Amino acid sequence: NWALGGVERFDSPGKGRGLRVTRAFQVGELLLSSQAYSYVLSVKERGEHCESCFTRKKSLARCGKCKKAFYCDVKCQKGDWAMHRLECSAMNAFGEKWCPSEITRLVARILTKKKMQKDRCASEKLLLLGEMQSHTEDMDNERRETMEADVAGLHQFFSKHLEIPGHKDLLTLFSQVACNGFTIEDEELSHLGTAVYPDVALINHSCRPSVIVTYSGTSAHVRALRDMKPGDEVLISYIDVLYPTEDRNNRLRESYYFTCQCEECESRSMDQAKLKARKRSEPIEPEAISNMVRYARKSPASTLLEMCEQSLDEMGAVFDDSNVYMLHMMYQAMGVCLYMQDPDGAIRYGEKIAKYYRKLYPAYSLNLSSLYLKLGRLYFGMERNAECIGMLKKAKAIMEVTHGKEHFYLTELDRQMKEM
């Protein structure tokens, strides 16, 4: 079965397998929704979200055995037991020493699921888990070492409840998950967990994507970012598209082992705007610009505001405020202000970033909607309600397309705005 309602698998020229639409879709329309083949909640989100359905709520019930996992109710707890039992007794046994990586925890769950699931799973209608790309032969030594450490973690923490396959098969599976796993994020782009969706993994990359993947609980939803006609390929962006062509491709080669040849990478049409330098009476030497790009890439995601501000001063002598490396550093500075509970500073940076994000990101960008939400919450905290509502409305306009009007994030937004 190679087709679902409205989409089908096909051979994409130059890219291998892909997904295309078989009918017209409008902006914001849902092309595909997929349950996760397997998923895992991030350790740092425990207590905030249900381990089974990822619902965020105040009062969750704790697992009586390990006291580490939290659930909405008995139904969620029972539903998750086959997966949670892998960790439950191990967490007690290892105590503070229990520290498998998130990918190791996910692979343990995939192995359990494979054993339980004999037929094709609901998330494998177009592509089987085992058919996902692995790229084991393309890994550099550093990636291989990390992966070997993850494999060792699987043996150390999970051997009691798992039949662990041979080393070669394990490396392939870890590599498949590394290349095809999806990060589940909330509306402010905070990392909630990791999941595998084989059907969604069919979708190829473009720096000018035609669709976006968002999440409802642990399900992935693929929605159109523009009007699509029959035969159009379904394309998502695997990376943050804010950065210039060279940076995007370095990141794609590093994580996914290919160089992108989409229209944006061929034309580099946005690079000039993204790398804007200051206008000065005497021209800036090209060398000064490339030195500053190198400096910006290396600059630490500093925990200290003064380091961010010093970097911004130094970079600002060469770069325009709209330059993506300036924006990257301002975003770090905004994060530090939030951490230091300095809402005025965070708003000052946030407003400036938003002004340029609007020009540099595509129309329906989660990076922009999440920034509007952050600013809205900051204004709310300062009782600046009119500005808060203005920001939440802007976020809502984007999220109606990316998440769909029925999504509970939007219901929550409406409720917040009504209460003001």
C-alpha cells in the first residue's frame, strides 16, 4: 500500500524515496497525521507532562514503584507499562547512576515494540521502520564514538528486560533513529521528547519547505505551508532555515549526509539579507567579514549577559542588526535575561529580534510564533495586557496554519486572551 488519502510514496529525482500529493491542498490543510512508532519523554519534562500521552497538566499521578514517571490517570499508566517497565526497576537499581541518553531510551522502546508488534504498524503505511535510511557507512569517528557509547548504555541499563540484537544490527538501528528521529517540541519550541514516525521520515528536505510537522501529544501532523497542486513533492526543513546557505549545508552534511540543491540553495537569494554588514563610509574588507562570521559561529551560548553584550558590541561594529549572527547572539542574550529574571531586558531583545525574524523567516515560522508567545507571556507578567494580546494574536495567526485551528494550544491561547 503506497498511498494514503491525498499523498503517495514515489521516487524523487536525485533524492531517492519521497512523498508527493495526489490532490490539491490549501495552506494550513492537514496532509498526513501519524502516530509514533515509538517515543520517549525527555527526563527533564518528567512531572510536567504525562509519560504516556505528553499532556501537560498540573496534577499528574506518580508511578508508585520508581516515583519518577508521571501519568494523567490509570489508563495512561497501564497503556505505557510495556515501555515503562524497561526503566522502572532499573531506575531504582541504578539510582543516581541511571543515565542512558534519550536515543538509547528510545531504541530500547523500539526493540520492545518490534518484539510485540508482528504486523505492519499504523505508522508504517508507506515505509517500514527497517527501511529507513541509516548512513552507517557515512559516519565520522566522532559520531561513531557517540553511537558506541549509546550502544554501551543500552547494554548497561536495559539488558535485564531486553533481548539485545547483534552489534552490527544495533549500530544500524541507532543510526536510523539518529537520521530519522523527530524532536517533539511544545509551542515555545522546548524539547519534550524524541519519536520515530517511519511514514513521516519519507519526506525529503528543502530550505523552502512546502509543509511543516507539528505535534498533538505524541502524534505528528503534517500541514501545508502553501497551496499545493497534484504531483507536488512534500518537503519539510530538517534544520533551522534562518542561517545562510553555507551554514545550512554544513549542518545538513554533518547530521544528514547530503548537500541541499533546493531553489534557495541554488539561488542563495536570501544570503545577502542574512549576512548584512554595517554601512560605513569606508568599505569593510571581505576578510573582516569572514573573520567576524567565524567569530560569531564560535561565540559561546554564554551564560553571562556581559559576554553576550560584548560579543554584540564587537560584531555590531561589522554586522548590521539584521545579520543572522547578531540575531543569534541577541536570542542568547534574551535567554540569559529570562534566566536572570530581567523581563525588561528580555523584551528589549525580543522585540528587536521579532522585527528581523519577520523579514528573514518564511511566512508561517514556528521560530517566529514561539518568539511572539514568549513576548506575550513577558508582557502578561508585567500586566501590559494590550501588548500581550497583540503578541498572542500574532502567534495565533501563524499557529492556525501550522497547528490547525482545533489544536489545544490554540484553545489555550483563546482562553488566555478572554481572561485578560
